[in-house]
Amino acid sequence: MQISFTLNGRPTTVDVEPATLVAELLREQLNLTGTHIGCDTSQCGACVVHLDGLPVKSCTLLAPALDGATLLTIEGLQGAPGSNQMHPMQEAFREHHGLQCGFCTPGMLMTAVALATEKPDLTEADVRHGLEGNICRCTGYQNIVVSVMAGAAAMNAAKGE
Amino acid sequence: MGNVIGIGAAPKRKEDQRFLTGRGNYVSDIKRPGMTSGVFVRSPHGHAVLRGIDKSAALASPGVIAVLTGDDVKADSLGSLPCGWGITDAKGTPMKEPPFPMLAQGKVRFVGDMVAFVIAETPEQANAGAELLKIDYEVLPSVVGVLEAVRPGAPQLFDDVPDNICCNWELGDKAAVEAAFRKAAHVAKLSLVNNRLIGNPMEPRAAIAEYEPGTDRFTLWTTSQFPHVVRFLMGALVLNIPQHKLRVVAPDVGGGFGVKQFHYGEEAVITWAAKRVKRPVKWVASRSEGYVSDRHGRDHVTEAELALDENGKFLAFRVNTLANMGGYLSTFGPNIPTNLYGPLLSGVYTTPAIYCNVKVVFTNTVPVDAYRGAGRPEATFVLERIVDVAASEMGIDRVEIRRRNMIPKEAYPYQTPVLVQYDSGDPMGCLDGALVAADVKGFGARKAASARKGRFRGLGYSTYVEACGLAPSRFAGRLGARGGLYESATVRVHPTGQVTVMIGTHNHGQGHETTFAQIVSDKLGVAFENVDIVFGDTDRVQFGMGTYGSRSLVVGGAALSKATDKVIAKGKKIASHLLEAAEADIHFESGKFSVAGTDRMKTFEEIAGAAYVPHNYPLEVLEPGLEEQAYYDPVNFTYPGGCHIAEVEVDPETGTVTLVNYTAVDDVGTVINPMIVEGQLHGGIVQGVGQALFENAVYDEGSGQLLSGSLMDYCMPRADHLPMMKVATHSTLCTHTPMGVKGCGEVGTIGSPAAVINAVVDALSHLGVTHVDMPATPNRIWRLLQNASLPVAAE
């Protein structure tokens, strides 16, 4: 079947088998391999993308659900549009060593941006609770939590400008 | 022009850009023209005779290209998966080493054992074909626990391995230990289980292989921590592919923790299959598949006894352990519960006599091998737990008993009774630092506050040391290693003075691209941004043993340091010619070669240029070019260690243990990049906390089914399980590595399980609880509380 949606700001039309998962569509058909698949039980969160602005696990979503929707993946995350800069959350992860092997990172970033968008005054407890659906095996989460707090503050500051 | 960023600085990581923007290059991201998909058909039984496989329906399924089984492996006369260590018992009898076929032959020995490989045009077609394979199994009873496996009448995995015992390994002076026990004023005893773990790096394993008929060359892309070792083991010992015809690439790898430091049968099957089907073949494991095929870790049952005099001085330590090997010997398998366990039983203490017996046992479970810490967390857990038991039984404060037995700083180098000689350390300094950092003085008030909420609060200590920087080859060889454990580095200076380093270690999260670049920037005085680190490709990197055992900086960094020294030495020769001065008078500092006592000098870039444009150059005595290589084989292990203090709160209503504070003061030697070291400590600690509180691989006795076979059943630590940890370093310098480094990748995982469980036991000690097995789940604690004397309010 044919579906049309907005992918990272661009109108996109693709032919898909109806049983295709969004994560597979992105990785195999559209060559956007930044969205990772770390499990088969929707537990790890490496595949989180934004569907109409909300974080979803793309390994649990069928491609036909994209029709008419807006999808943002890690490849589309950026600072001010056209600025060629990283998003403040990406900058914060680099600044605070919020990643090691990098495999969970795209999902962490997408979840973090959604958390900070939903609740601008995030507490440490909010962040820890909000990251429950994203597993990291490398960092012990400490620097991820620090990064998300810093990234959220930077997003707020940018909004205020 | 960028800046020199040297040793001790904390630049942001070079590798982050690609990971933050979704541009990493992991094996599963790679696509090759004409690529096919493969799936492994795995045994659903723990133990069964493989009576026959009917491929016909599978082969007729749409898109299926080939189905390979153990019979095909046999027909092609391929080798068995090799074990890299051959241990012996006290009499020198070699371990039992049954063959480990890459696809099962005659029998399957664990749930997940590979039976067939189905190749098709798409993953869906491969899966559909696999469903149609008819496999005739005669199911046998399984044995999964070590205690059960050595009992008379237990199911036998191999006809020629009586009682399932691979090796009955011993270390230490048994007679001296027995004599010391006879004199002891007190003997503390402890029985414990070191729970079985599954490493779960976030990237599942994957591989792609390709064969080029025109050149007779193979390429394997694999999620590996040691591509050169895979090339050797697989090429030379399994598939008979000449080394120069085989390229192994391990690109970005999403975490390893040991799980990816073995040569797996999947790699061999896929490489072999690529030639048979004459097309590239790709396989990506699902997480569920990883649970039943990634090598597991730990799984010990131990009886320990500590003999003490009337003042609490340790006289002797005796440890008897049954260690689970699973169904076959994996690459490092038998080395882990023996050579990486027994020699650690001295810990940071002056115990004069130690004896350790380890029975290495086969069971119908996934093969067990190294997982972060590998042997050393198990040793630390036994020792640090029994020290607490002894302190409690003798009425001596837990910190005080440690102090009375600790090796004083001035006693280093210190020869233990269990092979190893610690070169440097200051356990007392780490302990003192941690006591302050953890605000142990304020613990009483915090405990009282918890009690007012109806919670029990406990504090736990772990003062520990480990042996890493694997390893001195000569020493390892005496212990049974079948390979060397050196490392290699090439420093290639380009004509413009920029530098590319080719190194045999593998970066999968540890920040090598940054840390190693700092070393080069520091030593050669070139800008940090002008140094790139290449790893993970046997065609680009000369050789290497890979990354595990906290060896990358210790052994690889030392090779890199030596290679940069050679570059400087050659640069001095070139400078001496250009500056018309004696070589002995050339001084190199901050990127400049100068003549001592003069202002005549040449920059590093000028020397590099002269080396590649040798118009004015001593060609009679010196080759052009500026590229040097070094191999480094360490003279000893390194011995990082420290003191960890955990603080927990137990809710007696639910049995839930909450880690409320965690403090670590670790001695990792010289710190190159403190940001990265801190990150390694955080991650390591949380993996140990995972073992102590959450993680447990559970098998069903009899059927051999893995009951904890998904992220739903095997609890991984999550962000909201954890407090903010305090980590700090208190370093003494390693005396035998070029930069004084000791390694930091595993210390967290080694020190933390004992600290956490000691805290849990402390919290419950008023109820008569003397030991809690890991993981201290709510269920386990709640049951313990139901069986304990009625909970009275904590003081």
C-alpha cells in the first residue's frame, strides 16, 4: 500500500507492506539507520521517534499508521531550522558525557526532547521517571540525567529568546 | 589551528558527533549489494539427541536459498569452535575439552544451541523457511545447576566427561591453610550463590559476510570486541581460510561488556555460508535470541571459610566453588572462574595462607564466559561478604576489621600467597576518602530518620582490588593461555603533521578515540583535532588482541606511548641532520625539535614534511617517512581498587530495597580523561548494582528452559532505580606501565555487588539476617522478613 507522511520536514510517499513496522521502514527502506532496534518486547526505547510531536516506540507501530502524520527521527533533530547546528539536547549530551557506545542515544534524545517539551521545569525525579522506557547499559544513567536537565534548561532559554 | 589537549584534560569526545546525530555505523546498519538474510534455527530443548533434519519443505519455501546443518559442517571438514585457555588440575591433567561444533552434531546441549542456518532473499522468507524445517529430537533430561550436575546419576552432557566435571582446579597451599585453621580463635563460614547474569549490551549481536570469487577473499563484519582474534580463531582454526584472505571488520559496536569478546559460531557459519551461496549473508540477532545465545556470566555456588585470631587478624582463607561452564567451553570460559578468580582472593588484605578449589562444571545452559569484571567480582563478593560475617560474629566494627588486615601503602610491592604481586596501591587512603565522602558519621541520623518512616537503613562497605590490563603473555601462558596478550599501535604521521593511529584495541563506548588522541596530542605536541584513531578493521590495523579485561589503555595505550616515542626518536635524527647538530643535543618539547642551548629549532610539521620530501635528508642512514609501530607486552597485571560504600533503605512492607546513596573512591592510576573515567565508573557501578538488586538468569531444572529470556523477565537497571552516585579517584601510580595507568573499565562492577549486599544485610541485621543472596529482589527480602523474627521497629 502507498502511504504519505511528513518525514523530518519533507513530504514523503512510500510503498509498504502493511505489516511493516515503522522502525523497519525507516531502517531498511528509507536508509535512516539512526533509529535503532535493541529489543523485541518494546522495552529498550532505542527506536523512539516523534509521531505528531509525541514520543513513540517505532518498533511497535505499523507503517500504515504514518499516513497523513508527521514523523521526526534522530536524523531530523536539529537546532534552529536551517542553522546546521545540533539541537540543544544533543549539545547537552555531548557536554555532559551522556553517551558511551551510542546505541541507545537516538532513543534517549528523542525521549528527552519530548520530556522537556512536555514539562519545561523538569526535576531529577521527573527525568528518571520519564526515562523508564529507555534502557542504557553503559552510563549508569547518571550523566544522561544530568544531560537531560541541562538540555531542558537550554531549550527553555532558547524559547525565551 | 586547534590546541594540544593533553593527559589529565577532559575534552568532549570525538566520537560523539556521529552517535548524537544518528550517523553511527553499526553492523546492522550495513547493506551490501545482493545481500541475503540468514536465520539460525536453535534447539528448543536443553538436552536432546538430534536424530535427523528434513530440509525438503524448508528448501521448497519461497525465497529460500540454502539450509545448512551440522552434517554440512562435517562434510566440509570444518573445525570446532576453539577454547583459548587450557587449564589443568593440581596434577597437571588437562581439562576435558569436548568439541564445540558451530552447528550441532548428534546432540544439542542447551536451549539456543544452533541446529541449522536458513538463508533466503528476505528475513521474512528465512523465518518462514525455518518454520518448515523438520527436526527430530529425542529429548533427554537437562541439568542446569552446578550442584545438581555433579550429583551421582545426573544427566551426562558428554560421554567422556564423568560427573560433568571439566576440571578440578586448585590454587594455594592447602596444608598451610589447614594448619592455620587448627590454630584459629574464630572461623567464619559462608555459603553463597553468585547469580548468573546476561550482559545485554544494547546492540544485539549481528554479522554480515561476503566472499569475492575474483580474489578468493572473505570479509566479515561482526559485532566484536576483538576482530583480529576472530580472524585468527575463525580463519586458522575453524574455516581454514588463510589470514591474508580474510578481513574482519568490527565497526561501531553498541556495547560489549565481554559478551562480544568471544568467537561465536554464528560468525563462522555466516562466513562459510557466504562462499557457499556466493552472495553476502546478513544476520541480526533479536534480543530474545541474544538471551539464549550471548555467553552468560558468573553462576557460582561457593562455600568459604575465614580463619581469624582473637584480634580479628585473618590467618587463612579457604574457598570451594562450583562454577558453571554451560554446555560447551567458550573462548575464555575455563579461565574466568579459575585464573581470574583464585588470584583475587587475597583482596587488599595480608591473609598469609589461601586455598581455593574450583570445580568447573558442564550443564545444559548457554556457555558461560567473561562478563564485565569476569571472575574478579565473584572473588570480591566472597571475600568482602565473609569479612562482614566475621566482623559481626566477633563483634568487631566492619571498618576496623578491614583496617587491621589491610596491606599498608608502604608494604607495596606486595606478594600475595595466590600468585599475583601488587605493584602499588593505597587501600587505606581509599577507605579514608570514602568514609568522608559518604558522610558515614551522619549515617546514624539518617538511619533514625528512616526508622521513623518504618524503613530499615543499612550501610555496606567493599574494599577491594582487582587484576587487569590483561595480560603479561609469559605469565598467562603458564596459566594456560593459548595466545599472547600484548597490544600493538602504529603512529602514522602524514606529510602535513597530522596523525592517524592504528590500534588493535576496540572502542565500543569507552571513548578511545578521545583518550588515545589526548596521549598523542600530549606527547607529540600536535593539535587534538589533528589526531584520528583507527580501530576495528584487520585490513587497516596491523594486529591486536582487542578490548576486554580493562586492557585498552593499560596495554594498548602503552603500545601507543612506545610508538610515539619511536616517532620522536626518528624525528630527532631528522632534526639533527637539518639543524646540523649532534643527535644527543636535540631536545623535543611542545611539538618543537630544538638544539639544546640555542634558539635553532624545527617544528614537528617541518620534520614530518622533510621525512616525506627528503631532498635534504640523510638517506644513507635513514629511511624516508615518519611512521612507527610498537608492540607492548606488560610485565605484570595492573591492580586498580578502592573503597565503595552503599547505603540502602528496605521497606519491610514490600521487601523493596532502594539504593539511596552510593560512594566510590577508586585508585585507577593516572587519569588521562577524568570525564571518561567518571563515566566508566558510573556504568560499572550500575552493572554491579544490577547484579546485586535486579538481574538474574534463571533456568528451569529438568527442561533446561531459560525462564528469564527477555527484557520483561530479566530486570535491567533503569534510571529511576538509582541515586546520584559520588565517584572520586585516589590514585597511586602503576609502577610498570609507561604512563602509570591501571585501567578503569571494570572496577565499578567488581567493587559494587558486595557493597550493596553488605548494606542490605546491615539493614536487616537486627532481625538476625546474616546473608542475602543476589539479587536482593522484593520477593526474596519479603520472604526473608516473613521467616525472620517479627520485625521490630529499627532503632
